Amino acid sequence: MSGRRDESSHQPLYGALDLGTNNCRLLLATPNEDGFRVVEAFSRVTRLGEGLANSGLLSEAAIERTLCALRQCAQRVERREVRRLRSVATEACRRASNGVDFLRRVFENTGLVLETISAEDEAKLALAGCAPLLDRSHPFALVFDIGGGSTELIKVRLGETPAEDGVETVVSLPLGVVTLAEEAGERLHEALGYASVVDLLVERLRPFDQRSGFGPLVARGLVQMLGTSGTVTTLAGVHLDLPRYDRALVDGLVMEYSEVAAISRRLVTADARERAQHPCIGEVRADLVVAGCAILEAICRLWPADRLTVADRGVREGVLLSMMQADRLAARS
């Protein structure tokens, strides 16, 4: 069977590649009335940012793992005859002193041209990807993305449509599951140590709370909380007790804070083997999910909105939608 697309399809194929600190993700899709239809998706844990917090460099082992995943992405792009592709790199490449050299190696080895985007652009792309899940009965939303190397927080004033949404405050903290796991170490796996880490995270988040004025808005019930990341989707999969991860069941799920807390405690108190055996976690994420739980717990403690919407979408979807919208506008002019 040929790897080429069905020749009867005249819809152009778009591609979005998101290279993060922990994951490499590719999404190929065609536009439709509802946004787009996914043709192929690829995700691989590469841990590009492993050791970056201490050395300031992308390690050779991490680079080789990532190049392997990117070669697979390039093969899929070529096989599918993608019309437009945008490839973005985020926190690991922003922070690493050899980030530019790494991107040069990516091009030489794969032909892919990656651009390192700013934290603000990353946050806005994640928001664009998640916008369809926002409940517009709330005047405000806090959209957060717990990544491998950073956590983005976005205060959004919601309009009647996504086009009318207004981004009021954006912050990117150099705090993600990889960096926190390396920084906190074994403290995350001890009850008192974990509690102290969460306390420290609350204090690191507090300046954004003061700057954005979210506290009083949450207290008045005016804020929807929406999380997009491997942490929240993993917790949702565990909460649903899925025999294998299913995006269709997780994306858009609304969880009570009490449910989030219960699953977090279950994962924190489990040992690495127990976490690795869960089909929604696996061995490659078993040691990072606890760090994600700590960041999420700090967010929930500081902004007790009672409910959290889970999004299995983000930067890739935002990239795809922005390209498709730009092409539609160009076609009309």
C-alpha cells in the first residue's frame, strides 16, 4: 500500500511540529468547517532538556534521541506530501547555549527548519489551540500549560467567540516537569518533601496572581480553569481508569478539584513501578508525573476554582489553525 495520500482528496495537507523540552509532537491535518481533520499524529518522549537546568547545554545523548524522532517526523511529512509545515521549538532551545547549533544539526540531518519561538508566542499558540474548549459563560479563563521545561499561564478575558478573546496577562515560568524533577530530586518522593515543594511552587506562582488579579475573580466564581499538558491529560486518563489512553475521552473532560487531588495523591504515594505499569503513564513518564502533580497542586491551591477542564490540544493545534486562517484570508484578498 502506498504511503501517499488518496489522490481523490483535493484538500491541502498542513503540518505542525512542536519540539518541547520533553516531547516531540507532529500533527498533520486538512482544513474543514469545524477547524481541521487529523490525518496523522506522532508523539515521542525525547527528553531534550534532560540535564539542561544544571549544565545550560543540550546533552549529546538528548540530541541524538531527538534527532531520531525528528527523522521520523520528516519521513512522515515527505510521505504525506505536506503542503505547509511549521516547526517550532520551545523552552529547551530557548535556554540552551547550544540551541542554535542544535537547530543547525536538525536541518542538516532531517531537512526540517525549526524556529525557536518566544514564551509569549508559545502561550498564545496554546490558547488558540484550546479556545474551542473554553466555556464562555465565564468572563475569564486561566489557561495553563505545564511543559517539560516551563509552565505558561495566560489570563484571558473571554468574548462571545474565540476571535473576540483578549489575552490580558501572560507569564512563562522556567519551571516544568523535567526541570522540577531535576531540581527537587528525591524530595518529591517523600511526603514532607513533596509538601514543601508544593509550598515553594505556590510562592513562585504568587507574583502572577498579584499581577493578574486572579485571586478575587476566582473567589467570585468568574474564572474557568483549563489545563493543557501531559500532566493533566495523564491524570484524566488515570481518573477514568482507561485500559489505554484515549484522546477522545480525555479532551474536554471536566474534573472536580477533589478528583484531581485524589488522583495526584494516588500517584505521589505509588512507587515508580506502580506508576510505570499504568497504561496512561508508562515507564518513560513514571518519574516525571509526580513533578507535574506538584505543579498542578500548587495551581489548584492558589486558584481554588473547584473544577478543571482538561485539554489534549495546544501548540500544534494553534499552529495549524493559524496557518489555515492565514491561507483563507490570503485567498479572499
